[in-house]
Amino acid sequence: MIVFIVECPSPYHTPVLNRLHELLADEMRVYYLYAADTSHGWGAIPATHRYVVLDGGPAWRTLAADLLSPALRAVCVYGYRGRARAAAALVARLRRRPLVVRGAANVRDEQRRTVLRRAVKRAYLRALLGQPEIWAGGSANAAYWRMVGLRRHHPIPYALHQLPGGEEGAEKLRADLGVADRFVFAFVGRLEPIKGVGELLRAYDIVRERTPRDATALVLAGRGSLEPEVRDYVDRHRDAHYLGAVPQERLGAAYAAADVFVAPSHREPWGWVVNETLGVGTRVIASVEMAAADDLCTEATGRRCSVGDPDALAGQMLAEVRLGRRRAPRLACVDTARMMADRLAALTGGGVRLDVDRRVPDPVGGPDVPPRRDPLGHH
């Protein structure tokens, strides 16, 4: 049995855990710290793996029983904060079971801390985690773990198991918005200052001034504290459009309808929007803070922009307009679950049985694995 502790269901982790459930022959136990976060507007997130949400005494007792069970083979924690992950890590170490840590952390954030704070954190993590195996998801993530003194790395990329649905509706969306013949910029994400939404609106004002009338359009999707500002902007500019929160099963149309996706985040541990955008072949302008762009953005797929600088961002957007409408090479989805399962089998010395004969849909843009049983649900 392998215990996983994950923050909450999401379109980025849940499909991978569904696939792992197939591969690990029912040997996995998933504990979510929280129920699905509805603030993102993801919509339904189908889970075909068994799981428990740690929202009360019975759920915690179930976790304790699994951690103390003779059948425990390994512990995988996504992140290290909070009592559940700390307890699981300590039990794994005391019981001499393999401990795996995976977490989206960007070395840039750690570099901003004082030397004293980094030293304290390094000592704390060594005391809590020892030297676990780190499933490093990208170059900035691996650099973070090295900075905090954890150096046993096994690379498993932050890659999508499947794309958001609805890509086939892209042309209809362009037509419905009246932007079929325009150069379309798009933003999808939380409408918050840290995502650079304000700078994007100011940058698009510059783009509008320097391009012919009706040549470009801006499409935004998401929700957050800046929604009133976005709505006001859209009301004042007929070439700007706000879609609201778009559920994951239809989000592919928003990505594919764009000629260039703009991600001007001030800070970003990874940046799954880059994976999603390149998965449908849309070019990206990503801030220098986005770790995903470090590994995925090339001259063929997009460009980088400085943070908090509308003029510089507008310059990059105008450069794309001058090049004209073109697509990027598609970024393939990756069966990271299989990589995880193979690694767990190696870590446990064959103590984990892989069920390689089960037929599982191709992860490249494929549907969710159909449910085989009801999840344990919310205790």
C-alpha cells in the first residue's frame, strides 16, 4: 500500500492519480487535505481513484490506520506543510519506508528570502524529511530543492496527462465573439494583481494604439478580485471580451482560439497554463517568473517578458502581431503516472505490484478514465 497526501483535487493532479489507481492495482490510498476548490471555476473534476478528504476525526483515524498498517510500502507527499504531511513524513522515516516528496516550488521565491531564513528552513526540512526522494518537476523546481539541501532527485516532469476539453470549439468561439479575422490575445487564470492582469490591460491599450483599428482583440477568462476592473474595461472597449469562469471541459476552446496567450504573472511556482496553451499549439508570452516557461518556451513556441512593465509587455505583444498569425509546435501530454508507478516499484523492491495489463485510454488529449467504483467520498 502507498499513501499519497495531496492538497486538493485539481485538473492537474487528479487525472494522474486516476491513472495511478489503474497501474498500482488498487494499492494506493489518496488523502486530500481539502475538498475541490470551487473558486477556480474548474467545474467537475472526475475522480476514479479512492480518496478521503481530511475534514474530520474519522478521516484522520483512517489515515493513521493506513500509516501504521503492516501493508504500508511507501509514502508520497505533495508538499511538506501542515500536520498531515509532516506526520506522514515522520512515520515513513520512523518505519523506514521510502518517502517521496513532490511539490511545485520555484527557486526564485527562495532566492528572495534572507540568508538566515533560508538556513532555518533548510535545517527544518532536513529534520522533518531527512533525505527523501524528490520527484523534481522542472529546472526551477530542482534548483529549489537543491537550495534547501534536498538532493536525491528523480526527474518526473510537470506535464499534463490530458488537455482541457473543447478545443474543437475554437473557431466557433472566435466567430461568436466577432474576432474571426483578428489577431487574438488571451488570458486565462485568476483575476488577481499577482497574475499581472492590470499590466496586461495597460499593455493592450498600447497595442490598440499602435495597430490598425479592428486588427486585434483581447479575450480574458477566469475570476478573482479584479473581475469588476476587467468587466469595466470590456464595457469600454469593444475589442475586449470577458468569458467569466470557463469549466475545464470547455477551456480548450479559449486556449485554441487565441493566436498568443499572455501570462504576465509576478510569481508562479510552475504555471500549468503554459502546458495547456502549448498543448493546443498556441504561442505564449510568459513572464520571466514562470517556471514552466523556463523549460517549455523556445523561439518556436513563444517569448518572455519582464514583470510589472506594461511597456515591455506591449513590445512583445506587438512583435507577435508583426509576425502574423502562426501556430506553435504542440506539446504532447505525458504519462507521468506510469513514470511514478515504475519508480515506486523500484523504491519498494517490487513490493508494489503494477497492473500493466489493464487497458487505459491514451493520455494525449484523451478522456478521463471511466469510473470503476464510487470514491470513498468526503468523510
